[in-house]
Amino acid sequence: DVVMTQTPVSLSVSLGGQVSISCRSSQSLVHNNGNTYLSWYLQKPGQSPQLLIYKVSNRFSGISDRFSGSGSGTDFTLKISRVEPDDLGVYYCGQGTQYPWTFGGGTKLELK
Amino acid sequence: EVQLQQSGAELVKPGASVKLSCKTSGYTFSNYYMSWLKQMPGQNIEWIGNIYGGNGGTGYNQKFKGKATLTVDKSSSTAYMDLSSLTSEDSAVYFCARLITIAAPRFDYWGQGVMVTVSS
């Protein structure tokens, strides 16, 4: 199975600040068709996860441009700028390139 | 508006089975896959498997074969997951999530989750 490793495990940020979350995969996430199926999700406290970013850098419908994804191969980053209170929770990366689809362990974003 | 409404929390005895439901609305059920995912307390998310709303075709994570069985009822736009021979390791929150496409997988809408507790 593809192992997804997220760092850091937790992150403290001031409102209005910027943070980056890293996600590394144990194998390349480039599919045979040339696409890279790496997504990012946010799970707010007591809620189900919500899709933020798909195929590395595409924002899902309604997601603020304060969220941006980048990376390639095995190394990916989610950046959040101008952090707002509603951004707090646990961020997960997930891969859909190889079966079984797998997720990272999560990064908890908290207020400083 | 796309909605996935899951059934309520379950308390089940070890060795028993449980059937979870995920009733959908706001989209054409038969045109999409539904995935099921597991989240143990404080832990990361595991993908269990997918089922196609159109014909009930399934794909499973090898880890959950024999544990989970996915079915659909097109007439009520509802997806189901049977979990069998339950142990404490099956105590978790289970989510259903719509899969946009199996060719470019991502989960765009999620149910609220259902807590399954296995205890005698």
C-alpha cells in the first residue's frame, strides 16, 4: 500500500497568518495516464471531512483561493494564507492513484 | 443540493453484524459511485470500498474483504454497508462519501458519519 506521511502532526497559527502542510507518499502518485490523484480534505471538529483540493492543485467548488496545493511525484504541499477561524481542524491528504486508496495521518491546525 | 444522510449510531455485541445505510438526495444516484470509509477514534481515514449506483458493481480494499459488503437500492437511492463478525477493532465512525469518478477519484460529498461501538 502507498503510505502517506504528513508533517507536521500539529500546527499553531495566528489568525491572518500563513501555514504549509507537507504530504509525502512512499511511491510516486503519477498515474499511468499522466495524472496525479492527490487530494486534500479538512475535517472540522465534530464534522465529516470536506474536499478542498483535488489532482494536486485544483480547488473544489466553493473553496477559497486562500487554499492552494502544489507538488509532484511523491512530495506535495497545501498552503493556507490569511488563516481564518473556520480553517481550524484536521487536514488530510489522500491518494487515488493506486489501490487501495490511502490517506495521511492528518495535521491538526490550531490557533496560537 | 446533494445530501447523504446516514443511519444512527449502533451499539452491537462482538460477533454480531450490523447494516449501515446512506440515503442520498439531490443527484442521480445511478450515475455515481459511493465509497465507504472508516475512521477510528483519533486516527486516520481508511478507504473500505466503492459501489456503483447504476449496477451495484463493487471494488474493495483487500483489508476489508470478508468484513464489509456493499449494496445499493436504486429505487430509494440508498447505499448500504454490512459489517460482519464484529470485534472491538471495528468500533469506529463510518462515512459514506460520493465518489466523483472512479477514474479520477475524489470524495466530494460526505455523510455525517455513524459511530459503531462493539461491546458486550
